[in-house]
Amino acid sequence: MMSAKTFSLDIRKDGIGILTMDVPGESMNTLKAAFADEIRTVLAEIKGNRDLIGLVIASGKKDSFIAGADISMLAACTSARDAETLSREGQVVFAEIEALTIPVIAAIHGPCLGGGLELALACHGRVVTEHGKTVLGLPEVQLGLLPGSGGTQRLPRLIGVAKALDLMLTGKQVRARQAKKLGLVDDVVPPSILLEAAIKLAKKGKPRHQLKRDLQGKVLETNALGRKVLFDQARKGVKAKTRGNYPAPERILEVVRIGVEEGMQAGLAAESRHFGELVMTAESAALRSIFFATTEMKKEVSYQGAEPRKVAHAAVLGGGLMGGGIAFVTATKAGVPVRIKDVGSAGIGNAMRYSYDLLARKLKRRQLLRSELEKQMSLLTGTLDYSGFHRVDMVVEAVFEDLALKHQMVADVERECGEHTVFASNTSSLPIHQIAANAAHPERVVGLHYFSPVDKMPLAEVIPHAGTSAETVATTLAFARAQGKTPIVVKDEAGFYVNRILAPYMNEAARLVLEGEPVEVLDSALLDFGFPVGPITLLDEVGIDVGAKISPILEKELGGEQFQAPKAFDKLLQDDRKGRKNGKGFYLYGKAAPRNKLTGKEGKKTVDESVYAVLGVKVSPKLARQEIAERCVLLMLNEAAMALDSGVVASARDGDIGAIFGIGFPPFLGGPFRYMDSLGIDHLVGRLEHYQKRHGDRFAPCARLKAMAAEQARFY
């Protein structure tokens, strides 16, 4: 029984109605189909009240306007028709708001996203607060959908086609000032006067919006030929990015085009039709499953019954690239003061510089105020000794991979820090139990493995060894979340999870190069499959020397042909090829790279042809791209099944999240385990056996998969 109302109307003496949305029992407002009747009742009351001269729509929640539509409604849709009806209902209600004769103003503080922004667009004017939490955007594309409550039609009419497409195709969020500049909102005010400013605007009558087009807008958007050029260009851009793997962006283009060429009603009909079709696609189902999984993970605050301790001060050991990145997310995302310790002042200087450069870039793009930059920089301090470490609750070690050095670090921290301080190691190859071997308090030693570059990569692996306490794990998980990471707990085995499933994939890519497949064909085959970067580009980025270190460790600890790195790779290191970092790898960098004659920027990445002679390979392309991709991916899938079987990851969900956020496994496939389910386990086993016959036992399907195929089982 829904007795508690979501919408309440308060009519002030001056004739302004305040319509407050506050979903009972939820922390955020989300729009649900069940609200339609309630909204209709309120609208009838508004229409019937002759004394009303204006309406302000506000949120009853502390720090959010409307986070979007409740997407769990979509799971109940059994056909495209069902989902289309949902979209139509939303459109009709919003059209009713837009049709009110009195001015309707949205008073926005906090996130105003998806359906929330569509509601605000149906209002006649919008006032937002100048506050870090206020963001506006239409992120539907990230769930494989399009804005289905009139957003594809109202946004282009308000801010112009090109700017609207940019927001809808990327799903990006804009802050208050950017929103004002785009013409998305009428006014930006401090939070304390939001309501007053909205009332004031409502009293002035309906705001008039003059679409302010820039020169490009005037040339391209005001005539049929210009629009054709604009949509053709946008289509090309989408194709290059999605490589045909994501249906939503193309549909967004189409629906906007119909709206511009054939008018609002035709646009709305196309919007709800395409929305309905997209809800039923496998891609959207996969992207929504990732969204639900990460939302669920955020709610898991305790670990095995233990609560996290608060981290008020943190420290990072080592001011290299990783250390600098970890210090940056600690200060800027978690807002925790962090001390960077290094043996030399140059290391500290580099780590500080790292943060400053990233923040200065944000300042330049107006994503940050100068005062915020200064405040965030003030949280970073450096030291050559352990001064100030007595108050540190969390130490993250990012020194180089040498066990004796790590033992020394543990001893130093135990001497200098408090009783409860957690020692977290960002090692990528050493077992955590070995790092904790001589510790006085092994229960407070844990692995916390970040991915490079730390400011961008969203995953962190938290690795307890057998003696790590539950409280330490809970504290480390909470700390990683505060840094903006999605952490997963993995078992203390060689390569943990991500590097373990990545190594066989990378080794197979290397073998294919040695078989004579061209580097660029290999990379583009896996881009077509849906990875964000090709494996050989990735090897250059991570460093060929780093790649060469990991495989032998995995081979020694886990055994198996899939971990044997091809011997020919030693020749690369003998030729001093480490990849991007020293400007010599599979691709050309720096001075050697081709440059755009006009801009002087590095042009399209080009393969360094001399690499083939170093490896002693004659290039002769033989295989279809699909086969190339399949050989690399199958080994990753087989390894992921083994990792789940031996408890390296606790669940298929964690394994999917780890692969998507840690190595960019194609999100539209939902992760390795969802992808295996969609292929069918018996089909997968058949393909592995096919390659096993042709190429050897590294393709042998693991016991878990064979058993699942026999029982017709699934991971989900």
C-alpha cells in the first residue's frame, strides 16, 4: 500500500506553488511509472487553482534533485512494446507539465540526470546551484539506451543540435557554470537562495529562450544541407568509436534527425519506438547488469561482519608514477590528507607535480575553481623521513618490486605508525603473504593493487592473505571506494585476478605476431571485438619490460603453457625496446612518429616496421580478424573460469566487474562470465577443443567448463 506520497504541493500566499518531490524511504529521488497517477492528480489541482501564478518544482532530498528514472522498471518489460509504452507515458506526463499556462521553474540542487533532466527540460525555466554536487546530464547511452521522455527532442531545441548530440552521445555530466554557458539553465545561484531565485524567476513569467548559436551552429544547423553535413560527420565519429558494437548512439542520431526534419511529434514517436527496441537489446541488458552490480557493491560496507575504521590520514611510500597517482586520488577524491615519502626530494617533487598538472588541466577546462585546486594541493605533503607518520591510519606502499625492500617498509611502518595502521601493498607480482612474512602484525598487511594510470582506471584489487583481519579488508575496501575506485576482493595467488586472465591473452597476441600477423591487424581485430586498446598497443603502454617480468612468475607459480611468454620477446629487451616510456616499442613515438603537417601533433599511430626484423619475423597476414580475436579471447575466458573455480574471485559478478574495469573487457558483453553464458558453455568448450587440436594444450578447456557443459549449467 503506497500511503506515503512522493509529491506534495504547498501554495504560498503570493500565489507561487512549490511542488516537492521526495520518494519515501529512498536516499535519492528516482522517477517510477507508478507516480504517473499521483502527478496527474497534482496537475489537475494546479490547473483548477485560479490563484496560482507560477510553480516551482524542487526536491525534498538533501543533496539531490532527481538521479534519473528507476531502471529496475525495465527488467519487467517482456517486449519492445512494453518498454515503448513506458517511454510514451513519461512523454505524456512531461508534455502536460510543459503545457501548463503558468510558468514552471525547476529548482535544481545536486544530481539532475536522465529522466530528472528530461523533467527539468519540460519546465519553462531552470535554476541550479553553484555546488560541487550539482551535475546535469543524459547518461542513458551508458546503459545502451536513449533519453526516452522527450530529452532527444527538447535538448536540441534548447541548446542546438551539435551541443545536444555531444551530451547525449557521451552521456557526460556538466557542472552549473558549464550548463549556463551551454544555455541549458537560466540562472546559477548559491544553494542558500535557490528557492528564492526560482520563485523570483517564476514571478517574471515564462522565460524566453533565444537559441544562441555559435558560428558553426549558424552554418550547419539552420539549413538542410548544413544539417546533412552535421549528421554525416556525427555518424562517422560514432562508427569510429563504437565499431558497430553499440546500437544506442546511432539510434540517438536518428531520433534527433527525425525531430529536426519532421517536427516534435514525429520525433517523440521515433524516440519511444527506438527506446523500446533498445531496452530489448543484449547490449543494453549487459550494460544495465554492470550498473546494478556496481550499485550493489557500493552497498556492501562491512566485510565478513567487520566494520571499516575511519581513515583520517594516509601516506604513500614511493613517489613514482603509481605513488603519485595514488596520492592524487587520495587527496582529490577521498579528500584525505596524504604524506608522500620518498628517499629523494626529486621523487616527492614528481609526485606533487603529477597532481598539480592534472588539477591545472581541470582548472583550464573550468571544471574546477582556483580555490578548490589550492585546497586539494594543500592536502599533499612530502617527507624524506617518517615525520608525521604517527597519525597515519593507512599506508599504501608503491616502491619497486623487491621483497627485501618491502620487508623493510613493513618494519618501518610498524615502528613509526599506530597500533591500528593498515599496511597496503600495491604490488603486481609478489604474493602478499610473503610481504607479511616477518610482520609483527600480519593481520594489518593487505594487498591493494591499482592499475595504471591510477587517476583513470576504475578498478582496485584488494588482496587479503590468510592472516589478514576482516577489519583490515573492510577498511581497505572503504578507502578504495572513497578514492573513486570499484574494488573487488581477490585471493592471494600469483597475478591476482586481472593480470592472471590478461597474461594468456597477451601471450597469444604475441604468438600471433610471431606467426607473421601484422601488429596493426592484430590490434584492430581486438578493437573490433570491443576492447578499448589493442593488446600490442597495451604492451607498449604498460612497458614490454614489465610484461616480460610477469609471465615467468605466473608460469612458476601456476604452471601452464598459456603463461609461457614467447622466447623471441627477449630480443626486444636486448634491443632496448621498452615501449612508450623509452620511445621504442612496436609503434613509433616522439620524433620518429608521423606528424600532422598543419597542427604538428602526433598523427595516427604507426607501426615501427623495424620491429619485425628484431623478432626475426616475415609479415604474412593469413588469418581472418575474427579468428585472431577468438584465439586471444578464448584463453582469457578459460583462465577466468579457472580463477573462479579456485576462488581467486568470489563470484562471477566480481569476475565480470574486475575484467571490465581492470582491462576494459567489452562492457556491452557484460564481462567474461556473462559472455560465456551468452555463447553457451558447450559451444565455448567446442571452440576451445577445436583450437586445442590445432595449436596445443594451452587451449584445453578447464574442468569447471567441461562439467558445466555436461550439466547445461550457467554462471548466472
